[in-house]
Amino acid sequence: MDDKRPLRIGLIGFGCVGQGFYDILQRQPELGLTITRIAVKSPDKPRTLPAERFSFRADELLADPNLDLLVEVIDDPAEAFRLVSAALRQGRRIVSANKAMVARHLPELVALQREFGGTLLYEAAVCGSIPIIRTLDAYFSHEPLRAVSGIFNGSSNYVLTRMSEEGSDYGPALAEAQALGFAETDPALDMGAFDPRSKAVILAAHAFGLLLNPDEVLNLGIEGVGAADIAYAASLGQKIKVIAGLYRLPNGRVTALVTPQLLGPESPFFNVEHEFNGVAIEAEYAGPHFLQGRGAGGHPTGSAVLADVQALRSGFRYGYTKQAARFQAQLVEGLEVEVYLRHPSAAALGQALDWLRLPAQAVLPGTDGTQATGSVGLAALGQWRVALREAGVFVARLGEVGLIPEVPAEAETAHALA
């Protein structure tokens, strides 16, 4: 590309992120970046630009040879994949902010880039303004990592922060987040931890070279959280945060999960509040690193889109070098974690204890049978996660994931004979 002339960009989508990116470019004409065409879905939706600025068929941008690169920022994962994969088959350069699409189709997207020579960058799909993908892919490309974890969703973090600040219950805090635009009208993706799960799957490819199926990664949300849970954490000097984690286990394999977790002041995430995100990296030689920034919003995410556009301009592409390390995933089988559980009904909590094979002694004294703690296998949590969500049982982890100790064969024999 000739850097002396403006780079001609085709923008697909003009929602929060698309408008944020457009606004940033309007404020910085010296960058030499021009959005020459914009494609949107609905002709009737009110917008900040005149109707003649828009196309209503994104395929027209794919067919335009005068566009130097494309930016896809729509909210439909299926349509996003259709457009992005078509662009890659043309050998084009494209930026995407669609985390659900990238997480679901990453193996195919990597293969298409290698086959047709196109380039896809997607920094804006993970943690808003935090440059975590580039950090992992470039700076830590050849250093073994022990863990990558963090608060990857600003909406759920905002709700938990407000509950902690006000002592309120889940419903009012969620309504406030929705009124301020931090949570969607349908908050299931954020509050159910599906959104941070997609982001964890994307980071797994860059941190450990793993191409994971999102459906196989354990995710527990905060739909059942209440003031009693916030108070319990506070009584221990802790807070509840939704933590997405990628951890290298003692056996060398890597696990991935997203759950609420009780954290103390020693955690780097303890003071990450409201809509902010935070990411911790534990490197083998470089040690711990921590990044914090706004995890959502038009301008923060638009800045990540801009960074990718500038990277494409300079010829950058992801190396996926960690795939050569050939790590193996161990997502639920043979793993356990200490958890906290609560339900307003003692009977409903008792049912959850049965599902998770926890004894009656797990119930905390003085809680009327409504709160419990105990060690649970991740396989059981995965098996019952939908039932737990539907029953309104709140589950949070209290510690790190560990390997279930293997019982020696002679011990099993002795037990059988006893």
C-alpha cells in the first residue's frame, strides 16, 4: 500500500462501535484514514449521518475493489462470519469486533488466512481498549505462560460493583446498568458469562495455541447473585467478580473456565470496578503483568479498531506461534474447585448439593440451610450448569482449579474389600 494517500475503508455496521470508530477518524484527519463506504442493515433506523452516506447491502463493499480494507462491527455472528470469510477468500484485509463469531469459527478463520493470504485482526473483540491480543501474540509469542485471567465483561462487573456499593439486589443493579447503556435489554450473554467465555476462547489461541470449542468451556453466570452473596464476601474482606481464566495445570495441560469468584485485596482484580476490564498475565520468565482499561463503549472499542487498522496498514498479522507448543486442553475431567453456593430456599440448595454430590455438612452454620461451601468436580458443574442456572442457584469459586488426586490402585482394592 502507498502510505502517502488516504487509506480507503469500508465500514460494515454503524452501531455503538462503528460510530465510535467513525468519530475517532473524524477527529484525527492527519491519520490519512477515510471511511469511503458504510453498509448498514436497516434503511429506516435513525442515524447521525444522512441516508445517502449508507449502503444497505454489505456485499457491495466486498465487491468494491477501490476499498483498501474492511471493518466489520455488526452484532450478528452468523452474518459476520459470512462476510468475514468471504473477504478472506478474496485475500482481503479485514478487522472484526465480533467476539462470538471469532470464538466460534477461529479454526476456519485461521485456515482461510493461510489458504488465501488475507489478514484478519480482531483486537476490538476482546476487552475493549486493552491491547491484550497483540500483547500475547507479539510480546509473549515465544515465552511460556502460566496463566491469563481477568474480568472480561464490563456489564456484569458494573452490576457487581453497584451491588457492592449500594447493598442492593441483582434486579435494581441490572436495571441501572441497562439504563446507562452498559447492559443490553436482553442481558443473557453478559450476565450468563457467555460473552467472557467467547473472549477466553479467543485468548486461548494466542496464549497457548489452543483452538477451543466454546460449548466445552465451563461458564457460570451471576443471574442468581443476591445481596446475601455480596454480604458474605464482604464478611470475609472479599468481593465477587466474574473471572475468565486460562491456567496451565501441574500436569502441563491447560484449562479454561469462566465463573464468579470471591477475591481478596491481594488480587489485581479487587479494585477493577464498574465497566472496566482487567487482564493478568503470568509469564514463565517475565513474571506477572497486569493491564486495565475500559472494556466497552464506542470510543474505547473504536480505539482498538483503529489500532488494528493501523496494524494492517503496516503489514502486521497474527503469528499464532503458540500452536507449535502443542499444549493439550483439560477443560473439566479430572479437575475440582472449592465453591460457594446459595439459594433462598434450603430445599432448592439441598437439591443442588445432591446434583454436585456434596454432603449435607457442606451447609454453612447459621444460614438456615441456604448457603454452602465444598469441593466440586468441574465435570459435575458442567453437567448441571443449565439446571443450576434455571433453578436460580448462585455458584462462585473460592480458589484455584486443581487436579483431582488419583486414588492408588491398592487403596481402591482395600476399599472394595472393606
